[in-house]
Amino acid sequence: MSSYTQEKAVAIDAVLRASRVCQNVFNKLVSSETITKKDKSPVTIADYSAQAVVNTVLAKAFPNDPIVGEEDSKDLHGDAAANMREKIEELANSVLEESQTITQLLAAIDRGCYAGGSTGRHWTLDPIDGTKGFLRGEQFAVCLALIVDGQVRLGVMGCPNLPIDAKNPSGAKGCLFVAVEGEGAFQRPFDGQELQPIKMSTVNTTADSSFCESVESEHSSHSDAAQIAQLLNITKPPVRMDSQCKYCSISRGDADIYLRLPTRADYEEKIWDHASGNLLVQEAGGKVTDISGKPLDFSLGRTLKANKGVVASSASIHAEVLAAVQKVLAKN
């Protein structure tokens, strides 16, 4: 029996509820006008509502566990935010078992202000990873991980728009991904109950592999990735999607390599952007390092201060991929 059985069940429940909130926001508040005007208010409401939901569920089950979350409630106070508060209260309570006041929901959001660190246990949450994907009706993810003594022990990701079967992109959507340290990686449909094991693809040469990369070039350099692909003799077109869905995609063999290449020297990756995906890939038989070949270090607070970039791939080709990354980045 896993030592994290309860944590896994609670995390799955929290992520599924938050995913439903995000879907409700999209269906009710996102329109073609929203997208053309670049109005981010719907995704802001979804971010706050999802964090309120997850943190409320976690607080009930594990009241002493701190949380490193992306959001805080400082912009939700005062008359100017009254309409947003009203929407958050309605949306969060639409999926919670017990109704919460707006005061309780704002306090739940602010449970995400923990500084992180190397001792004890804490959760880290990205309530919506892939905000532009969310607004386009494409890929985004609700990402939750449990970190104990600086190591990611449990990861759960909800991907509401990810096809259950990548070979049938117009088929049923909504995938939940779960990994517990030492127990493997799993997937199930949102409306299913049984977790199915997933594995990275087994590629023998990089020429047989494919990239999964960000839609947005400001998140990771597409030009560097193209040069790396050429060095590795990769001819398959990249699979492009937003959010930590990329980790999920390579974990089940839809693609083989995910690179997040630095776009500026001073940027520090946030732990909530990588914690659950990092564990999922490793438990699916892959390998994840930064561009120097170091493991990602989640023990240093809210950011990956000791790391630059991310290289995730099938373990069999990781060394070759890493060498190509280093060669291209050294020239540029």
C-alpha cells in the first residue's frame, strides 16, 4: 500500500473539481470577442477559482500542509474587484461539496503563499498552466504536486482538452495524469475510474523521435529547437501545445522530446510549472534534467534557482539530445 494513498485520492478529487471550474469559465465567459480583444479576465477568474477550489479541498484533508501556489488575493479586494469576487464565489461553490463564503475563498487562495523549501511537506499548484491555450480552447492543465523534503513524491495533472487517444484528436477529451514516486505513471479519462499505466515511447535513435514544444516562442526558442532537431536528424514535424500537457504527451508516447530552452539569462522557472510533469516523465521511464544535465531541484523555494531550461526525453536518447542542446546553445 502506498504511503501516499490518501494524498493521491485527495489530489485527484481537487484537480478534477478545479478542471470542471475551468471548463465552466470557458463555456460561460470566453467568447470570440474575448480572444480578439486579448481580454484575459476570464482566465484570471478561472485561475483564482481553481486555486480557491484546490486549496479548500487540500485544507480540509491536510490542514497543516502549506501550499506554494501561483496566485494570491491582493487584487481581489476593494470595490473595483466586486464583480470578479462574485463570479469566483459562484464558480468555486458550483463544484465544492460545502459552500464557502467569499472571505473563506480568499483565505483559501492565500494559503498558496508559502515560500517552499527543503524540509517538511508542501504542495505546489498551478491552477491554470497555459493561459493562452485556455483562451483559445486548446491545451491547458491544472497541475498539483506534493513535495516532501525537497523531492516531488506525487503529481496529478488535469488536461480538460487533451484527447484521450492522440491518434483520434477529434474524439473524447479530458485526461487525468497521476504519478507517485516509485509506482509508475498513469492516465484515466475524466469520466472514468480506472488508472491505466503509461510509458514513454521506446525509440532507439533520435532520427525516429519527435519534439513536443510550446506554441508560444517566448516560452522556448523555436529557432534553437529547429537547429537541435537538425543535429539529431529529426524530420518529423514538432507537436506544439501549451502547458504541462507537453509532459503528459511525451509520457504516453505521443512524442519523445520536450525542450524548454532559456529565452533570457535571468529567468527562473517556477516550481509549479514543472513539479508534477517532472515526476510523471520519470515514472513513465523518461529522464528530465536542465540544459547542464542536472536534475531539477525543487528544494530551493518557489523557483528552480539552480537550473536553467528543461530537457525531457526517453531515457535511451537523453544523453544525445542533451549534447545537441548544449552544442546549439553554446553557439547562440
